[in-house]
Amino acid sequence: MMPSAFDDAYSQEDRELVYRLMGKQLIPQRWEFVQQVYRKNNIEADFRTYSHIGHGTDLKIGNDLVEFFRKHSH
């Protein structure tokens, strides 16, 4: 997988920092890096990847979010 061709999320300086610290590939490099940071800091999280979706959601994702908030709301 190639790094994203879109550069609107980071300045050139920030992009170089992100690439150096976390890797150029969003998946799997940066995705795995973030999960490791959460684990190392004992932060409870539910990481999921939905292979059938790009930048959007569907009913399955919506239902998973509802269940997540039901489970973690006090």
C-alpha cells in the first residue's frame, strides 16, 4: 500500500514528522503504532478496521458505534 497522495491533512513539516515517527503507510504502520501507544499507556480502546469502507460509514459501523457507546456510557 502506498502513502496517500493527498496532502491536505498535514503541512510538509508535519508530514515529515509523522512519517519519521509512525511510518509512511497509514495501514498497517501508523495504525499499529497508535494501537501500541494505547496499549503501552493502558488505555482501553476498541480498534476496528472495516475492509469494505473507505472514508465513510454504513449501517454495520453505525450499529457498532451504538453498541460501543451503550457499553461504555455510565
